[in-house]
Amino acid sequence: MRKLVVLLAVLLCVLVLAGEVNIWSWRTQDAEVWKQVEQELRKMGKDIKINFTAFAPTEYDAKIAVALQTGTGPDIVYSRRLPGGRTQTMIENGLYLPIDEYVDFSNFSQTILNSVTFQGKKYGVPFAVQVVGIFYNKEYFDKFKLKEPETWDELVEIAKTLKKNGITPFFIPGKEAWALTMQHAMCGVSVLGPEWIKKLIDGETDFLDPKFTDLNRRLNELKVYYQDGFLANSTTDMDAAFAFGQAAMVFYGIWGYQIWKNLNPDIQVGYFMVPPLTKDQKPYAYVYMDGAITLTSNVKNLKDSVEVLKFCATPKFGTIFANITYNIPAVSKAELPKVPILQEVVDVYLNHASPYVYWVGSVFVTQKPSLYDDVLSPGMQEMYAGKITPEELSRRAQDAISQWYEPLKKRLGK
Amino acid sequence: MRVKASYVLLFILPALVLYSLFVVYPLLDSLTLSFYSWKGVGPKIFVGLKNFREMFFGSFSKEVFNAFFHNIYFFIVAATLELSLGFLIAFLLASKLKGAKLFRTVVYMPNMIPLVIVGFMWNLFLNPQIGLVNNFLKFIGLKSLARPWLGDPSTALLSIILVNTWRHLGFYVLVILAAILNISPDLIEAAYIDGASNRKIATKIVLPLVLPTFRTLLILLFIGSFNVFDMVYAMTGVQAGPFRKTDVLGTVFYRTAFGGLGSAFTDMGLGAAVTVFIFAIVMPLSILYVFLVERRERAW
């Protein structure tokens, strides 16, 4: 009798656990996406239970590294883009698995697939393309008859007008240094331009180029239009302030739109790329592949995990993803929500994405000291706090990157 | 009755096993790891003393010593505030004022709030636009004092220390109060009879007799100041901004071993070297603390 009870208990456990796929991510906003994915899979006759868990972004990478090595990780994780030290290390140590044999990648462009490919194999299904730029409150622009600027000087004029009328022009989350680096980078692709960035990458120019220092200076001069005490504000403060109309513009990414609309469904948000210096220059936007949905070496339910991954590579997944998160799905042919700002951002992604960048997805963040963590993040805060000059910020970038970046070392004769 | 050594060992074995597993083993493993370079994944590469050279003399030393001096600053300010305020409040509580019993409970209440909640709460209070602190200052006509407390490099670390002090003050008050209550009432009575004022009693009788307790608390404060991490993490994050002005050895370790947002490079070996550094600073004081406590117990 006891043996029968044990056998039934085991069978029950097997039945209960059968069809479960565990997914970890840093994106709390995707929980609803996976609920809908579950429903869609069920309609297709695949009874799969998806357990989605999100962790704080600052702890996520360490968490999955430890979990996967100890065999306690999930079946699927969200992985960071390539090139990237972390993801490459995980691949090289067999913790992320190639999925070429399971998934049909015909709905992705080659550019997108480059961000998940390592040594000829694909290590994830890309899920989103992020576009960053300036998001603005349309109500204020309409009220003061402002139009989207075509040059940097016009942007400054808009800020002046808003400030004169008692509206905080920009809300900057200065406490989160990464957001200041993002601001610098999104300005760089338009103000400096992709050609200049390509020269930087090739070692034909460097960070002491007056153009780079000029950008630093322009950003430093813009701080008079930021909210008081901006160095103590976080992105959470920014989301609330922007959503409730306490500031007119933010330097952010399209992922913020879902948050602002959730906070205040009545807010009308517009978008424009950071304008270049002159009208004859083409404006560009910083666009990057956010990450991929990756199969791990800890997978306990391979069959169902593969089904989930296959679904993630379909336009249907892209439709679900876009309609819930208002992010641009990496998969093409998805039906996007009829939201003007999303259409606008897609157009920017297709026609104005800078082919060369110096923030995420660039060579300058692949080694230490990194232009992101070690130079621009603390450096932008120091510059805004008046502790260093724009020239000093340039010099720090030069000193840091020339320690290891070969084209720059060659240029400097190191 | 003679107790067999084997029985003693048997009874302490469970505790010894747990202690070894969760304290001794990680300690030794950390020490070993400090001689390796390891990204947290893959093979560990033996590098000898390279991590320590990097930490004390290399490009990493600037970050480490910046944090080290912040820990020292943390200790000096926290110790001054905790002990002076702790003594003042304990002295008042010992003097049987009306409401002393209630206040004794109230002063200890912040100690019961988890550190992360305290950090989160004070993050809101110190918000430059909507925070309680700045709005109160504006309300009482002191708008000029309102500032971005956690964004201003001159006030960020001090703000964290003040919050930390607020959180832990109750503990120091109770310990000092116990020491004050331990003083023979005859001594105080005799002083009053001889015409001593309250101030003279506090400074010439109570304070000297409470000094041994201060010594012990100072050691605990030193250990706590060099182990601080959660309060900084909760209030300014792992990047310890603005531009590392709130960086302490704990956040340097965390960032180095586990990385912060956007970090492309982590080295657990280098992080372990930082923890060995913290251990080397804190360990002698810990031994001294145990020695002092044991000496006092023997004296009793």
C-alpha cells in the first residue's frame, strides 16, 4: 500500500511538473507577455506552463551566472547582446546553448542576428530593438506652439521657452549614471554623426577631437534647463515626473512609454531624435538590440523550452510583445499597435539607426576601463556637478580607452 | 562531575558544522580565490599576488583607497554621533523623566526596520522635489538649506551616515543606558549630598564609569563602518554615486565581483582580494573586542 502511495505521489509530481518552462529576465514589464504566450501555445495544442521571474537589472547578470553554474538556473534566460563580455563568457563555458537546429530565424534581419551570433552559431531569439531619443509631452508643445527641433540650437530655444513659462524643460535622472551615458551617446550619434564615430573606431580620430569636447560642453550648458537637484533623481522619479506633467522632455528609450501610459493613461507623448548641429546634417538615433531569449545548459524541459523559443521567433510573438510593452519587436512582420509614437519610432529604426555607436553594442565597452562604466558614467556626473570640465571628460576618455584599444594606441604611438 | 570531552564535542558538533560551513569555509575559499582571476564563470587562473598589487599599486588602487577613506570618514562621524547622542539620550532616560519608558521603546524602533526599507524610506524623504526633508525646510522658511542630499557630492555620504545613525542609535542608547543603570546609586547620591551639579555628575562620575562600555561600542562601530554595504546600496546603488562619492569597500567589492549595470568586466578574484583587505582591517579589532568582553566577564 505504501509503495502504491509513493508511486502515485511521484506520478502526480511528474504530471504537475510536466510542461513547465522557467524563464528569468531583468524586465519586470514582460510578465503579461508570457501569460499571453502561454494562452497562444495552448491554442496550438501545447500545454506549457511558463514561470516567469524578473530580477533587478543590477543583480540579474550575477544571479544567472551563479545559478547556471550550480545547476539551479532556469530553462530559458534573457541574455545580453553580442558583442559583450558577459554573454561571450557564458557561451564559451557552455552555459548558453546554440539553437540553430531548433528555431527558424527567417523572420529576422542579418543585422539583428549578428547580435546573437557567436562563431557562426545563434545563441538566442532576439526579442526587442530599443530606440532612444527625446520624448516630450505633446500638451506643452501644443500649448506653447513648439515644433520638433531640427537643430541643437532649436532644441535649446524650446528649452528656453518652456523654462520662461515655468515648465521644467528636461527631467534628468542624474543619480543613475548609466542614464547620463545614454544621454551622451544618443546625442553623439546625431551631433557627432556616424561618420565621426566610424573614424573614432578606426583610430582616425580620438576623444581629444574638438568635436567630442564640443558635445561635452553643449550637454554641460544644457543643465540649466534640468530640474533642480537633478543629480539626486532616479529614473523612477523621472517616470513619475514626466507621466504627470512635471517636466516637458526626457532623454530616454521607447521602453519608458509603457511605464508612462500605465502611470497616466492620458499623457500624450511625442518623440524626436536628438537634432544635429545644422539642418543639412541627417539626424540619427541610437538603436540597439536589447537582448535575446536564450536556452540554458540547465534546461530541464528541453522539448517545451524549444516550443517556447520557436514561438518567440514568430511574428505572432512580436505582435503580443509590441502590444503589451510598446517596444519594437526584433522579429519582423509583427502587427504593431496603432500608436503613432510606435510607428514613428519604427520608422526611425528602419531609416535613421546609426550604424556606428559608442555605448552599448560598441567596442568601447568590451574591456576595462570601459567608456560606459568607468568614463562616461562617473564623468558625466562630475561634469554636471561642476567638478570637471568638458575638456577633462575628453581627456579621461582618451586616457582610459588608449590603455587597451589598439587603433587608438596605434594612433598615439603607444 | 567530570564531563567527558567526547560528550562536549558531540553537543557542539552541529553548531561547529554549521559554523564551518557558513563562516570558516567561505572565509578560506575567499582567501584562496583572492590569488586567482575568475570571471565567475569558467576556469580560475592563478595570478599570485597580482590582485593585491592591482589593489594597492595599480589602476584599481584609486577606487579602493577612495572607498577606504570613505569607510574611515564613516567610522569617525558615526562613532561621534552614536556615542555622544547615545550617551545624552541614555543619561536622560536614566534620570526617570516622565515618559522615559515610552521614549525608550520609541528610540529603539528604527532598529527593528530592515535596513533596505530604511534606505528606501529615506530615499523618498531626501528626494529633492517631493521629499519630506526639503519640503519641511521650505515650510519653516529655510529654503536655502534644501538641497539634493543624495546627489550633492558634499552631502551624499554624510546623509547616508546620518540615516545609518538614526537606524542604529537605539541600540547604543540601550547599551549605554544599561551601563549607566549599573552604576551604584550610592555614588550618585553621595555626589548630590556633596553639592555636585547634574553636569558635574554626568561628566565626572557617570561618563568615566561608562567609558569601558564606550570602548567596546567603539570597536563594534569600527567593525560596522568597515562592513557597511546595505545602507549605501539601498540609498545610492552599487555605483555609489554621485561619481563614487559614497563608495565604500563593500560596494567596491560588490561591483568588482558581481558587476553593476552595464559592466562588461567582473573579476571575483579581485573582489575576493577586496574582502581580504576588509578582513585584515576588521579582524584585529574583532579579536580585541572579544578579549575586552571576556576580560570584563572575568572581572564580574
